[in-house]
Amino acid sequence: MPDASTASVSPTANIGVVGLAVMGSNLARNLASREGNTVAVFNRSYEKTETLVTEHPEAGFVPASTYEEFAAALQKPRTAIIMVKAGGPTDAVIDELMRVFEPGDIIIDGGNSLFTDTIRREKAVREAGFNFVGMGVSGGEEGALLGPSLMPGGPDEAWVTLGPILRSIAAVAEGEPCVTHVGHDGAGHFVKMVHNGIEYADMQLIAEAYDLIRRGTGKTPAEIADVFAEWNRGELESYLIEITAEVLRQNDAATGRPLVDVIVDEAGAKGTGAWTVQTALDLGVPVSGIAEATFARSLSSHREQRDVSGALPGPSDDAFTVPDADAFIEQVRLALYASKIVAYSQGFDEIRAGAAQYGWTIDLGAISRIWRGGCIIRAQFLNRIADAYAAEPELPVLLSAPYFVEALGRAQAAWRDIVQIAAGAGIPAPAFSSSLAYYDGLRAERLPAALIQGQRDFFGAHTYRRTDKPGTFHTLWSGDRTEIEAEDTH
Ligand code: 6PG
């Protein structure tokens, strides 16, 4: 361990940033712009550090060309935020920081790391005597610079030092900074993962709404931009609706066509949506809206499979035009709102299940409040979620809160019409339809799961429970078909 007192740099910085690509640079500039912060910066290639420092003299950065200098520049407990690519690069930086830091110092990973990696890292770093915080950062490049939504996990001890610094840089929504200590070890990255899963669902629902309106009314992208701009003045008000209008209004300079018609229709994904679904499968939480959104991106990007499209028969009447465009658009709006409620409800269910599984205490109301500003899914609607958890913290399922029951009741007829219209016209609306199926699944007094239990018992003696008495039973299917009491095999 180096002796910081002998290094040439004096410890003037209260926070450091490692990794100066766009997100790291912007976060560093955000930190530097807040009263009381002096920011040490380090990047693997020093050139990037120099460029940042030269381009932003106002920030008063303390540049470091080695990890030793970086450690020497930081006041104790040293606090450093890592903003590098998730995975191997994060592990490599953690190792370097542990080499030059001292016990009690705080290492924060602000990348989109998988929460199970964060749990592993937190344990290893803690055992070496340091504090480790996995922190979700949402809001893209602009959020990092002007105010992101921050989802830190990690130990309480680190939060004492980190809390005031993070509060100073987070977005502010209705007077409150969009940051809370989410829970221990991987809780912050878990919540950020689900945030991204909800982001996928929200984006897919918006895309389905756009597609239905375009194909049903023949409106141009610019005209549909007006529809979204209008929606953004009501209960759907959100960042994603707002930017949808911007994207749809954009014309391509080279061809003069709407940009959306020039972009290849294959959606990319960096993996956080898939993680949300994989984790939900492990936890047994039906996040069907998020799953459909993730699969819809996969389907779009399998060009070789989509090339068979001409061979697959569609509805006999391919010309799909709705009789009343305004009425149809209102139905789509309601279907979008209802499906969005389902997606968020499923996401919050996953957070609750994750907390139970991993032993975190997560305040769901606080999560909805820190998502009101700074992040990609920021929306007026999150206030309603916050209200719902404030009224009933142990709400078994978010969509059963009175506000959402009313909204779903108001929307459901239109929602059903839209799903039927889409199916009839051969327009894929997987997120709309799976959300409706989920809703009807919750509503159903009896589900055909009883038949599945019968089938399971038939071929595998998996047993079933009866509606009229306690215990576990098996029918002797290959014998005389009488019923016996049996051990529960699930
Ligand atoms: C955010 C975003 C951000 C990023 C994701 C999206 O909250 O700021 O979610 O994390 O945009 O990487 O990932 P995909 O590339 O998978 O869409």
C-alpha cells in the first residue's frame, strides 16, 4: 500500500471518477459543478484525462496519471466512482483501487453491472476491508451531466459519506433529490436492472401504439408526432412519450424522408432487459410485458427469419383502415396507459420478490419517487405509484391500488378493442396483448391451471390439492382411478 503522504499530489478531492468516456466525464463535470466538491479524475489512457481537464477548466479537476496519484489526490475516506464497461473492465479497476486505497475507503461501481456480480464484488471488497457500492445510474449522457436518477446499494457506512455527495448531483423531482439508499450489496443494481426492463416494456408499448396508428389511420410520422405531443400533456406525460414525438418529427437530411422510415427496423439491446426477464423466471415473477418487449427486439433483429415473411399468409383483408381516426387514437391511448400500468406493476413485483430472495429491505414507494426525475422512465405516472405505496406499503399487486383500478376500468373496453383490432388486422401487438392477458389472468376466478395440475398428476404423479379439503392427492390414473392421499411433490 502506498503512503499517500509521500506522493507529490495533496489530497484535495472529496470524490474521484475512474473512466472518462461520455458517462464518466459527464458525471465528473456534474460532481464538479456542485458546491463543495473537488473531483479527481483518472482514465486508463491519460490523453482522455488531459482533454477533459483542458476542455473544462471551470471544473477545477484534479487529474491523475496513475492509480497512485489518484489515491493521493483523495481525502479520506477515499471515495471513487467507477464508470467503465460492465464486466471484466470493472473487476480490473476494482483490483487497482484496492491496491492503492486503504481499508474504510469507498469504491462505487456506477456501470450497468449485473446485480449478482455486484453481490460477489461487495463480498470480496468488504472482506478486504473496503466499502463497495453498486450504483444504478439512469438518465443517459444528459442525465449524468445535469442530474441522473441514482440507485446506490452497498453498506450503511458508505451511505453516510456518499449520501450528501449523491444528493448534490441527482435530478430533483418535486423538491426531492432522485436518490435513495436502495438496500445492501446488489440492491441498487437490481433495481436499475428492473428500471431497464420497464424501459423496454414502455418503449415497446409506445412502438406498438405508433404502428397501430400509422397503419390504421394512414397518418404520417410527423402527424403522429403531434398525437404523442398531445398525449404528453395528459396522464401519459413522460420522457419516453416526449422523445417519441421528437424522433417521429425528424426528417432525414439525405433523403428528405421521415427518419423513422430510413432507420433499419432491427432493435438492439445490451442485455439488461434480458437480465430482468431471466431473473424474473428464477424468482417466478410473471413479467410478461417486459418479456414480450425483450422478445420483440429479438424477433426484429432476426432478419434471416423475417425474410420468410412473404410466404406466411395474413388476414384476407390486408387493407386496414379505421373508420374514425380520432376515436381509434383515443382507444390506442387508453390501451397504452392500461398496458403501461401492467408493466410497472410487474416490475415492482419483481423488485419485491428480489428483495425477499436476497434479504434486502427496499422501500417501493421510495423507488417510485427517485424514478420521477432524471431517469429514462421518468413520468408523471410515478407520482400515482408513490401515492399507492404511501397509502398501502404492503400492496400485494400495484395495479390493485384504487387509482389504477379506476384507470384500468376506464381503459379496459378500449384495450380489448385494440387487441382485437390488431389481431384481426394482422398487426403484431405482443406487449398490448400479453398485458391484457395478464390482467385477465389476475381477474379470473378460476384458471385452467387446475387442468395442468391434473395433467401433471396423470403423467408424473405430481399430485394436486383439492378445493374442498386440505391435503395433497393423487389419482391412480393407470390403476382403478381412485384417489389417494399423497406426499406433496409440487
Ligand atoms: C438509462 C438507460 C441506460 C441505457 C441502457 C439501454 O437508464 O440511462 O437504461 O442504462 O440506455 O443501456 O440499453 P439497451 O441498449 O439494452 O437498450
